[in-house]
Amino acid sequence: MKKFLFVILIFTQIGTALGQSGGRPSPGEPYLGEPSPGRPSQWKLVAEKGDIKVYNRLVPGSKVKALKAECVLNARVEEVVDLLLDIPAATKWVCHAKSCTILRKVSDREVFYYTEVSLPWPLDNRDFVTNLTISENPLTKVVTVEAPAVPGFLPEKKGLVRIKKSVSTWTITPVATEKVKVEYTLQVDPGGAIPAHIVNLFACQGPIETFTNMKKELQLRQAKSAEKDFGSLLSGTAAKF
């Protein structure tokens, strides 16, 4: 239960309102104050494991809280970007991603892709289309990956709930040699009949698993790359004799 709710969020880059207005938190939740019109409340730390931290906050006009997850990865900026652009590979590290398919490649820095999310009975699977674009600050070398959902790009499919509204951003900041800080923010409506308070309650657990899987996938790719480089080195050395 805790795992599958976040996958709706993480990919609608994978990532709006089940309710119509912001309101106070449920009983027992610390109250951070009503967000002013047009201005969200402050981020609140809700989950943490190692260097992975997850935050949420109230957003005007929605009962579903915005989400932010961050961690430090032993990787280069381009390695993280390559992973995000490898759309079919998302099923390896994003929990409950059933399928991910590129619909249109506009350029090396922009793609449209389709994702179906597998949810347990009695919930219907979700799907969505995302427009992923990449930009880089030439001075700081910080890379920003914008990934909003695109409604109306494909006809809706029978038996699936289409996610139509989401705003999400990946920010990849180099902090040292072979090390980056990755921050992911999202505001999304998962659609259908999942109550907002259920989404808010369990969404904080999914990012931890997804970021953990992301670390493992990057490590596997780095190991394969090193093995390939070593093999090429041996071949080149042997050719000299």
C-alpha cells in the first residue's frame, strides 16, 4: 500500500486535486498554517533514510500535498540524466511502473513518453503522458528536468485512469567530483477515487524505495561501463603484441 501510491507521483514527472481546497491537516498532524492565496506553506520533513529525505507541504487549491524528495548520489550529472532519458528502463527502478514507452523524441533534450502504473486490486491502473525537457545553467552546471503531464496527447484507454494534472521537476546539482545532489518536486492529482488523505499519508514512503533503486541502477550501469572500458583496454594492449 505504501509503495504503490508514490509511483503515481514519481513518474508524472513520473507525475492536482482530488479535493477542491487546501484545508487544515488531519487530526494529529502538526499544523503549519494555511497557505496564503497563491503561496504554498513551508516544506515539512516527513520521512528519512540515510541521505534520502522526503518533505511535503500544503498547496492552495488542493487537498493533495506537494512532495519533495532529495538525496546525494555517487554519480556524474550526465549519468543521472542518461538514466532519466532511458524511459523503458524506468520499470527497473520506479516502483510499480508497469510499462514506459517513448511516444515522440523531439530532440536529445526533449521527449514525450507514456507510462502505465500497476496498482493492486481493487484500484484501476493509472496512466499518463509526460513531456520531459532538459536545460542546463551554463554557469553553475545545474541541470533541470521539467516533466509535466500532458492531457489529451493520447486517447484514454478503457480500464485505466488517466492522470491529467501534474507539475514536476528534477534538479541535479554537482557537489563534488563524481557526486551530485538530486532534488525532485511534484504536485499531482492521481485521479480516480483515491482519497486525498490516503495519498498524503502513504506517499512519503515511495520516494525512499525509488531513490534507493535509483542508486542501485546507477551503480550497475557504472560497473558495466567500467567493465567495458577495462575490456577495451585489454583488447588495445593485446593488439600491440
